[in-house]
Amino acid sequence: MTRRTPPLIPGRNTAATTGDLVVFVVGMRINRFRSPRDWVPVSRATGPVIRELMTARDSGLLGSRTRLGLPRVIEVIQYWESQEKLLAYASDARRQHRPAWAEFNRRVRESRGAVGIFHENYTVSAGAYETIYVDMPLYGLAAATGIRPVGERGDTAAARLGLR
């Protein structure tokens, strides 16, 4: 299967969202490469959850991106409409997350340090974030919410943040 390069969007653009949002980062760090039986199952735990979220339009997920970080890190960055929707999804026993999270944690404990996990959760108030994308394909928050030309929000970061 050939992977297509996403099209570049010319000019200076910013993410289309203007309201509050939640940034959720979750991931794992491979501490012992020589223990794949411990970290491979942990790395596979998020796939079903992300697939479910991408099809569940009512979940509150705006967008998601999986990234390979330093040689040992795999992380998922997600943008959510609200903390309430994120927590409702995470605790819903009818969804993939609860059983996947339990299995994920069990495997991490059993790995005895072969794999580490982390998550970070930030609420970002409207007007407290600023984005710019120049001659880029859709990426980050813009991939989750769409784009607008920068000029619609102001030509400087300070203007887009409402500081000038």
C-alpha cells in the first residue's frame, strides 16, 4: 500500500477553533528493548481505543495523532472538546477504553520496569493558545479543527492571543 503525502496548504494559517479545549497526551517509554514480550502488547493496547474514538462522533474527541518520540517513546496527542467528555469516555464501561486501560496497566506492572507509561491532561482556555502553520499540511490542532487564514485572527501571535 502506498502512503500519500498530505497536500501542503499554502500561506499562513491558524487552527479554526476559538473555544476552550483539552490536550491529552498519553504514551509509553520502552525501558528495555530486549524485552519485547513485555512492551509490544502494551504498545498495541491503544489501537482499538483510537479506532473507536475516530468513529464515535459523540465522544468529544476533536483529533488524535500518534508520534514516535525519542528512540524509546510512543505517544498519542489528542484534542478534546472538554474534560467532561474526555472523562465520560474514559470511564464508560461500554467503550473500549476501560478494559484496554486495565489490560495496559496489568501488562505494565508485570513488565517489572521494561516499559513505562505516562499521561498528561491540560485544559486550555479560549484565548490562551495560539497556532500558526506556514506552507504545511494539516497538522496538530489544525488537523483536529480545520484552519483559517492567519489574518482573520491577527497577523501577530500577540494579536491572536488578544494581547494587542
